[in-house]
Amino acid sequence: MLSRAGISENALKVLYRLKDAGYEAYLVGGGVRDLLLGREPKDFDVATDAHPEQIKEVFRNCRLIGRRFRLAHVHFGREIIEVATFRAQHTEAEDGEMTEEGRIIRDNVYGTVEDDAVRRDFTVNALYYNIKDFSVVDYAGGVEDLEAGMLRLIGDPDVRYREDAVRMLRAVRFAAKLGFRIHPDAEAPIFELGHLLEDIAAARLFEEVLKLFMGGSAVQTYELLCHYDLLQYLFPQTAEALDNDQNGFFHALILRAMENTDIRIAAGKPVTPAFLYAVLMWMPMQRRAKELRREGMTEVQSICEAGGEVLVEQSRHVVFPKRFSLQTREIWQLQPRLKRTTGKGPLRLLEHPRFRASYDFLLLRAEAGEPHQELCDWWTEFQVENPDVIAQAASRAMPPKRARRRPRKKPPAGGPGESA
């Protein structure tokens, strides 16, 4: 039995609505896993025998998305409940849906809940909460693996990783997040098959990177990515710089950034990929900037040029949206300006929207071993002496408030405005 107290009200609404419409409906995956572990799930996924078009008929607030995996998203304000139809193994008729290497490129072969369980990646993610009798159905030994703290792939690990190489990143993420061990059978192929990540769309890998580093276990995730030699396929320039990190500064810088990220997430504070990218790409950028300075560029010019080059190259592997790359480059470009502590420059710099991130970056560099502690102390004291400037800059950075919209008149009960 699993208590419904920890399940989102909207997820329960979806489960009951599907059941009442005559369909099977289960809470599945990480939500069930986390509830059994006594954790608070971040999201709730539903599996059903209803096809996507049928799900859309049941919920007015539903959108169908995806081509490779056809999914239904049921919207409740900011919360989205993802609903997937039970999937089955491919038959010979669907061979064209896979590449020669075994990677699935289209996956809309529907089946039963038993079929669906076999298609899940890890046993601990193949647990189904049945809304009919409030029981947890375990088709793959997931409960036993939960108790043992073990991540075990369902099926042949070599085949499963070839079907979708992102499963290797998911193994790392779950191992770091849950503190689980990866089963030896699932672990061994990771060392051999990491190159398959090169065939994954760069945009999809960006989403995976966010999950890896911004889920509260960034330190353990980074260390596991290095251990399994996977970092080189996500951040090749970073991996190369780490290989040549003779004094250990770059490794220390990354670790400190990951630690700070985990601390901020645990405290409920915001984090941005722009700052992590500024750290992860710092040494590759610095190395290229030094080359450009030898060719005659100033320090500021070299950072601007090198920053653009390394981020463009990085986006060939993991897409980095422009809204973040611009912030990363600003953090780098402000580092030389932080060296100037005379005249009106420091006051103007306090007003820069990226000052705080640049200052924090400077602190990290000092903590990792760069000789900037005296400069850090100066800027710390300077901020204490100028609280009004900082407050004004913060107020300007706040987004403008939107005008409140007049509420719509409620339609009669049961009318077009009835919520799902």
C-alpha cells in the first residue's frame, strides 16, 4: 500500500478521471520510487492503456507532444502531469524505427502494462501505483533493488544503452541522486559505449545536463561523469583542460562550483546554467585567450573573442541557448574590470546586472587557488560601504509588474469553462 497523501492532487485527478472513463491508470516511475523511499517527488507521471488521442478526449486541458515518444501533457496551471500510453517491444514490422546501431528513433508501439514495465529503463523505475486498489505493482524486482540501493537495468544493458544512449546519463544521475550503486552488469558497458552520446541531439543533451547538475547532487554527478569517462562527450574542451590541469586548480574550481550549486538548491535559492558554464568553460576560454593576447589583443578583447569561440564549439556537443551564453560571456568579461579598484569604475560596476555573478565567480577562483583573495576582500568591503547602490541596481533588475487582468465571469456549472 502507498499513501495518497504524498501524491499531487492534480495527479490523482488525472488517475481518477482516466479510471472513471474506463481506462487503466497507474502512477509510474520516479514518483512511485521516491514515495517508497520517503522522498518528496518533483513530478508525477501517469501510464495508461488509453491512446494519446483518447487521453485528449478525456482532458480539455491536454496537449499532445513528441514524435519519437507520443505523449500527453495535462496542464493544471504551472503543474503538468505527463501521461504516456503503455508501450510494447518492437516487432519485425517496426525495424525501420531503429538505426543500424540499435538506437530507437520512433517509439509508438502500444501494449499492456506488463509490456510497458519491460520497456522501462531501471527496475526501480518500473513500479506502478494502481489507483483501483492503491497497491504498488512490481513487474521487475524494483522493490528489492530499492531496498538494496541498487540500480539495475531491465534487459541486456548493451542493447538498452544502444537503444538510447541517454540511459547512461540517467544511470549516473540516479546513482548520484539516490546514493545507489550501479549494478556491475549495467556499469561495465558505460566505459565502452560513451561514444554513442555523440549521436544524441545537442538540444536534448542540454536538457539532460540541466538535470545532471541542477538536481541537488552536482558534486556526486560530476565525479561519476569523470569516473565513467562521460564528461568528454558532453564537455570535450573541459575534459581536455582537466587532463592538462597540472596543479589541480581547474578541478578544484569545478568542485567548488558544484558544491555551491548544491547548497543553493538545498536552500531553495535560484541557480542558472550560465554560471556553471562559466566555470566549466573557464580554462578552455583562458587557454584560447592567452593565444590571442600573444597575437596582440588586449585582455578584454581576447576574452570576448575566446569566449565566443569556445561557446560556439561547445554548442556542437550540447546546445547552449543564447540567453545563457550571453550571461556566461558577461561573467568572463567582467573579471578584468574587477581588477580596477580606483576612480568611478567600481561604483559603475556595482550597477551592472551581472556584477553579483561575476563577484561570486571571482570568489570561487580565489577559493580554488588563484591569488585573488586580497581583491575579493576589497570588493566585499566595498559592497558593505555602498548598500544603496546595490539596492538600486537590484530594483532595476526586477522585472516590471504586469497589469492585473480583470477576472472573467464564471460560466454556468458544466459549461465550457469547466476545469479538467
